[in-house]
Amino acid sequence: MNSDLQKLYQIGQKPARKIIGLMSGTSFDGLDIALCEFNGSGLTTKVNISNFITKGYEPAFKEEVKSVFAKKNVDLEKLTLLNAYVGSYHARLINEALQEWGVENQSIDLIASHGQTIFHAPKHTHPNSIYNNATLQIGDADHIAVSTGIITLSDFRQKHIAAGGEGAPLAVYGDLLIFSNDKENRIMLNIGGISNFSYLPAGRPEHFFSTDVGPGNTMIDQFVQAHYPGLYYDKDSRLGLSGEVNKQLLHCLLNHNFFAAEFSKTTGPELFNKAYLQNAIDQSGARGLSNEDIIATLTHFSAHGIINAIEKATGNINNFEIYLSGGGMYNKLLVSLIENRLKKQIKSTADLGIHPDAKEAVLFALLANEAVSGNLNTMNLASGIPNVSMGKISFPH
Ligand SMILES: Nc1ncnc2c1ncn2[C@@H]1O[C@H](COP(=O)(O)OP(=O)(O)O)[C@@H](O)[C@H]1O
Ligand SMILES: [Mg+2]
């Protein structure tokens, strides 16, 4: 038998596993690397993050990724080159992190690699075509497996699509296993480039679901990058706080059928981008807005998408807690808008033992843990989510 296959077979039988989860979202700010220690799987999963780091991407790398990101027309040679390059670049960052932590590569059971999202194309964005839901993440995991010597699972979203999903959000699986609670109704809100949440009403797993709700940071980031050379985002919402919201523009931004569509749904910067903003500005007739006013309005836009979706999901219930993760939690204006409107203090996933910057990476590590332990039945608990193991296997040899 192939020795890597034999090793994987042994890993599948272990009661506890060390798995590195990787996440690089639509913000492409950096690679989140979370070394997770799993005990058990399925409903008895316990996870502890022993090390975590976000390895920020170099500006030149960001520019390369940006050149193919969420664009309808790209240089195919560049995309081909980047698929291999992102894989080996991620491998280098993992090896660096392990060295900095003083952890031997051989002590790690698995890597769970999300890859870099390049294009997300759910069917509702091309409704009359022959094509179904689709999504593309690059950064081929063979490069990671070979360079690190660690068996790597990757490309988790394709199986979800093959089994009838949109390939996102995948958070419901991990949120269900790590964060669901019998006594407390929970919203696990992640504000990355895009905002998504899992709704976990206490003791009612058949009502659990995850959904994207609209932009998180992406439109703010894109605007800041275009108008403030050298800046990538509105740090601590300094720009947004110094501007005024424009009501007409906000109204036009919110006027899209994505917001009216039923849960679960997914979206991305393919929709929420500079062209979307320009279109809303034109429609609103708003004139003479400063850059700060636009950033303030974009921040209100993200907040409204999140607030409206939470109100819709929770209905008349007011006894729920929101646990936040993702870089958007550092945008003070965004968070205060949500708190004021919902009259609730937002908590952090840190209150539940998971570092909020690491949460998404942990969720992918969990998908790998589930894939090798084979708990297909666990996911029957929640309705409407494909009940499949996810992740493709790359061997080092
Ligand atoms: N101090 C901060 N102030 C405001 N926004 C921040 C701050 N730190 C991070 N962010 C936002 O968070 C984003 C990264 O969030 P992240 O959760 O990594 O998203 P993704 O999963 O899309 O990569 C940044 O692009 C930025 O918009
Ligand atoms: Mg990120």
C-alpha cells in the first residue's frame, strides 16, 4: 500500500488529531494559519487552538491576486501561473509559521487548505444559463503537501456544490459542532470581505442554517484602496467616522434583490464592487459627496445588510446572543451601528474559546477532521445542508 495512504488510514483512526486550518478570504489581506488540536469528532468534537498567526501578504502578491480576482476577463496564463504560485507561497508561509512556533512538520497530522477564492458564481448570478452553482479557489494543494511533507485536504467547496449547495457558506458545519448550545440562541456572525452568519436556535438543530448576508468589508476596502494609495482598509473606521451617511445613496445601495432573496444564499465581490457603488451613486443622484461620506455610507450599507438579515432570521425572538469574528469586528463604526440598532452588546467568539481572527481557519480544519473521521450522519441534524464529507486529498509523495 502507498505509505501516505497507510498514514492517512492511521490518522483516520486516531482519537485526537493536530490539524492546521488555513483561510484566505475575499479580503486577501493574508493567510490565517491556525494549528488546532482536535479531540473526537462529530458531536463530541473538542478543539483547542494551540498556535495562530495571520501571515500578511506582501503588497506585490496582493496586486498579483487582484489582477485575476472576481474579474470576468483575466489573463489565462496569469491565472495558471498563480494557481501553482499561490500553493507554493502558502506552503512557504506554513513552513515559516511552524518554524517560528518550534513545531516539527512531522508532528502535524493534516493541513486543511481553503485556497484563495478567485471567483464565486452561484446560479442566481447567471440564472438563464446552462450552468449550475460554481466557485473557484486557487493555490493547488499538491504544492502545500509536497513542500510541507504534510497530507493536505483542500478545495472543500466543490463537493458542497456537487451535492446541491452553493459552495458557501460552509461555516454551518463547524458552527453547529463547536458553538451550538442547548440554552442559548446564537448568531455566529463573521464579517470578512463578505458577511455571513449561522443561526443556531437553542435545541432546535433542524432550524440551524448559515447564509451570506451581503458585504462586510469588501466595498469599504475597494473604495479605500482606490482613493487612498498605500491604504488597504479603513483602519478603526477613522475615515467612516469622519464622514456623514447619505440616505439616498444608502437606499440605492440596499435596493438589490439579493437582500430580498430567501436564506441560505451566497454572494461575493463579483456583485458588491466598485461598479455596484457607481451604479448606486448614479441612481441616487447624490452629488458632492466626500470620500469620507462615501465610506461612512458604505459602512452603514454593510451594517444594514447584517441587521436586516439578523432581524429576519430571529423574527420576534430577542433573547439571542451575537458572537462576532472576522476583521470587520475591528471596524468600530460598523459594530456600533449593529449594536445600537439591535440594542445588544455584541460578543466575540473569544468568549467561547475561539480567537475571532482564527475562527474561519478552525472551521476548515474541522471539515478536514470530519472528512477523515467519516461522521456523515452528524450533519443530518441541520436541515438543508448537503450531508457530505468535503476536501480533496494531496499526498506529499
Ligand atoms: N483595525 C481594523 N479596522 C477596520 N477594519 C479592519 C481592521 N482590521 C481588519 N479589518 C478589516 O478586516 C478585513 C480582513 O478580514 P478577514 O476576516 O481576514 O476577511 P477575509 O476572510 O475576507 O480575508 C480587512 O481587509 C479590513 O477590511
Ligand atoms: Mg483574511
